[in-house]
Amino acid sequence: MSNARAKKNRGGQVFDGNSNEMPDPNLLSPNSSMKSFDVSSASDNDSWASEDSYPDELPSPPVQWKSEIPWTPDRRRSSIKKPQFQLDPVAVQLNEFYENRVRISLERKEICEEIAYNAVHKCFRKIQMVDSRFRANSLVSQGIPYDGLQAEEAIQMDMLMQLSPGSSSAMYTAYDDRTGGMRVQPSSEDYSVWEDCITTNGFLSAGKINSLLRKYVKKAVKILNFHIKEGRAEKLPKNLSSISVEKGPVIRLTINKDISVDILPAFVIPDSRSDPSRRDCPSSSHVVCKPHVQNEMMWRLSFYVAEKNRIRALSEGCRVQLLRILTEIRDNEDQLKKLSSYHVKTLLFHESDEYPDFHEWSADKITRRFFGLLERLKKALKEGNLSHYFMQPPDFKPVNLFADLDGKTLSDMLDVIEDIMENPMGVLRTVGRERRQTMWPWEMGLFLPAGLTS
């Protein structure tokens, strides 16, 4: 076979153009005229795939071979339609602010929360060996409410130690008009479980339970400090360098000198709604141990689990993004320090009820929803009233979350919010350009490459 008459197909097979030997049909070019050969006309009894089945008189058609693979559209990609919309300048700046500022805080939050949880969990693993009423697996972290994530300030967070009233899990609660707290009483069959923490009136004493737990925590911390001093890393939780118990009515641990953790004893109270079908009232909540007048400990209602469930339900669209942006702005404005993270969450909950359709919270509407939240906050500051989202009639008396703020504080915060609404680009650009360049000493070891020391 001469070189002029020899040809190669795309699979690299060599064949003679005048030969009856056919190339593999599966390797023919899509542009070849050989694709007109109809194999479907052969009967089932014919062995059409064998060499003998090809007739001698079948002329060899001219074949136009190409070296490149012809382009074919990617149907998988073409079926995905990306949203096409033009973002306004404020929306662009909001997204840039989120990427440049908020994400840094979130990354550090996760690291610090993991260190704190592991340290406290280690303490309770030792405590439960002495008193099984305080179980390590019942520890619940409330997370860092995006406060104090700058290097110059300590990180603050709460952790609930969920307690069980007994085998029946039955409890009786009543609102205390004098203190604004709750009175908690175990059932008669569970009375013996907490007998050492019962008042003369038969109620569970928040102060006695808190004092008992403080005593256990101090002993557990003492053991951890001994391991730190002896350098026994295998006995310590990861990345723990120091831990201590602060003085005061609240059980407060300082971890690695900059992470402050409040440990709050808590009981889960069952569904007490007058109408079980109500969705704006949680089916369960906690009573947590918190200080009152003159450091007296009392039980207070907490809707932490309900808050987390509500935020999880609002995860679509830009709602959580706006929650974090507003909280970050609050952290960088001195006159907004009295505005707690719970206030910001409450604003989002009320705004979401007014605009329940998730399309109203799509990425292209982030500017509209941003100003909507600011407008709601502005109105609440003017009226001096921000209604509690969960504590509403008929199950609860109306609660004003701004009741403890004086007129001057409300007026100062109102001025800041009005300035932001008039010039949002100013606060977003100014705060967004700031970068945290420093780290706490204990953080350095978390980010240095292996083999290097600070």
C-alpha cells in the first residue's frame, strides 16, 4: 500500500482507500459520508458486523478526515440559566462589605467558639463523674453574637448547661411579678433529685444550683491548670493555653486570656402555648439562671432554641447576610453599642413576617431590604418600643425590649441610623476598608505553617 493511498482514521487505524477492509464505524468522523451507511436495514439473522457481510462491489466513499475534535455544545451547562440583573451601587457595596469585613469575623468566631466549647466540655466530663446531674453532652453553646471580634476586645459568649428535673421531666413554672423572673417547681416524684437545691417554699433555687455548679467548675479548672503547668498536652483540649474562673455571681470562665464564657444552668420547659397551632410562639423554651438585684440569682426565660430555628428557616435569600452586616455596623459604631444582637435579630424576625415571600429577599433586592430594616429600627427608636418577637399575648404579657434604654440613648442611636440612611456608602466604605492586622498571641500558633514557631 503506497503512502499516497494510505490513510489514517481518527482512531489511528491505517487502511487502504481501495481495500475492502473497512475502518471501525465507531471511529469515523461525524463529518464523514460513511455515516450514511444504514446498518439498521440488516435483518436480525444477518451477521452484518462480520467482514464477509460487506459486498465486494461496495465502493469506498471519499472520506474527509479532520484532525481536530468538532465542537459540541455542553447541554448540561446550557440548561442552567444564571440570573441576569444589574446591582445598584449600594448593593455592590453591601456585598463588598460582607466579603471584606463580616467573613473575617465569622472565621475567627468559628475558631474561638471551637476552642471554648472543647475547654468547657472537658470540664463537664470531669464534673459528671462526681455529679451525674451535670452532663457534658447536655452542654449547648449559644455561639458568639458577633460582639467583640476585634483584636482589642475580649470575645464573649454564653453556654447553657441543660439540666433534667428528673425521670418524669415534669415541671411547674409561674411568672414572678415581683422580680420579672420565673418560679420553677419539680414534680413530687422528682423532688428527691434536686432536694439539696430546693427552697423552703418548694421551688428550685437558682442561687443554690448556681453555687453548686460553680464549686464543681472551680475544681475542674484547677485540674486543667495542673495539666497546663506540667505540659501534659494529651490531657488538655486542643489549643487550650490558659483557663480561669472569674469572681462574681455568674460562672464566667476566661479561656486563653481573651475568650469569656458564661455558663448558665438551664431547664427546658415544655410547650405552654394556649393555642398549639400558633407558629409565632415557640413550642419549647428554657429557664436560665441569671443575676438579679444585688447579685441575687433568678430564673429567666430564654428562647435561644427558638431563635436558632427561626434563623434556620430564614436562611434563603439575603436575610442572614443583612443580619450579619447590621451587627457588624453596630459593633463599629460607639453610639450603637446599646443595641444588642438580640435587638437586631428581633428586627429581622418582624421584617420577615411583613415580607414572608422569599423572592422579596433575593440578592437583587438587598438594598431595598437593607433600608427596610433601618426604617423599622428608626421607627422603634422614635417610639421607644421594640416588641419582643416570642413573648406576645395571649401567652405572655407584651414585652418592650427598649424598656431599659433612656431617652438620650435612644436619641443618639436614632441620629446614627438617620445618618446611615442618608449616606450608607460612607459607613460601608469607611468600615469596610479597615482590616484587622493583629492577632492575639495564642492565635499565632493556629495560623503558622508546620515546623515554625512564633
